[in-house]
Amino acid sequence: MAANNNAYPVSTHCIFDMDGLLLDTERIYTEVTQTLLDPYDCQFNWATKAKMMGRTTHDQSVRILLEDTKAPLTADEYIEKSTILQLERFSSSRPLPGVEQLIRHLKMHQVPIAVGTSSRKDIFDIKTKENQPLFALFDTITCGDDPNVKRGKPHPDIFQEAQRRLGNPPASQCLVFEDSYNGVQAAKRAGMHVVWIPDPNVVAMGLPADHGATEVIASMEEFDPTRYQLPGF
């Protein structure tokens, strides 16, 4: 492999988050949450959503939501109602711009690729039902309820398990793609490099100066694989 003469690390393996990164499911989460808060005149703002994004434990996210919004719901009530609405809408999930091009490109060039998602396996199956040809391209998929994933993001467990399933390449050669701050921190704690593609609403609030991502871009369409010594388009 040619020497990498710029500031970007040489990467040989790629690991992708799913929600809000590969698929537009974060839109569905936002719509469902606001629908459930509307009867109580509560607003679901992006400061709250940013804290919730990427967490493996649904209970953690719900606790943050109810504490921030003061909605008069118990966690169990919210989970029951939101699950029904989410399952009705997840089948409408579609790949975000640039996703299919990059995944098919990496697969064509035999770059090992994995998914590391906080979603449970049963929910993952529902979200990806209409996009099975795309997800069949991945070498391995690690979900949040995998027995080897003891802790959720921002802990590194999900990405470390994905790394193991890819054959344990050096962590420094694993490039993670994330849309959430918690996910970025999980990848960094795993010793990996990260391309962060935050939602524009998160960007508008101001990104933490110490986020630690290797690169921040607005869309997967902006990603240039040659920066990381990966095959160019």
C-alpha cells in the first residue's frame, strides 16, 4: 500500500452505525416522539435528541426524554406507545444520500465492512426489511442486544465486537462512520478513527470542540475514500 502522506489515517476496514447514518430512521424516531408529546404541549428539541442518540439501552433514552420534557408519562407507558408507532413506520426507512454508492463501492473493492448498531436484532430486521439487498453486502452485523455487547455507546463494546467479527484488524485501521456524538466517543474509546456525519440540527447547536472525530462531513456524498487510502470512486 502506498504511503499516506496526509493527515488522514490509513484504513483497511470500515464499520457503520445504522440509525441516521445508513437509514433515515432518526426522522421516524423524531416524528413518533413529538406525536406522543403533543397532547401534553411538550416539545422534543434537538438538545434532548442529541443526548439520546446512539444509546443502546432504550430505557436510558426514555429516561432522558421524560426528564427533559417533563411529560406526564411513565417510562413503561412511553415505551409501549412509541414501540407501536415506530414499528408501523420503520418499514418506510430508506438509505440516506451517498450510502448505497459507498457501500457498493467498498464491497466491489473487497474492503471488509460491518454494521455496529444500537438497535436490537428484532428491530434491526424490521428497519432493514425493505433494504435487504443493501444490508446483505455487509460482512457482519452487530446489534445492541448481542451477548458480547455488555455496554451501550458511548462505551466501545459494539465496535470492538464488530472488529472481532472482521478478524481483529488493528483498531487504528478501522474507520467508523457515525452520526451521533455518543457513537463518536464509542469509536474513539475503541481506538478507532471516526468520520462524523451529524444531523444539521446538531451542527446548528454547535459541535463540542473536543469531539475527537477524524473528519466531520455533512453527508456520505462528501466522503472521499482516497483520503484514507481506500479505493477511489
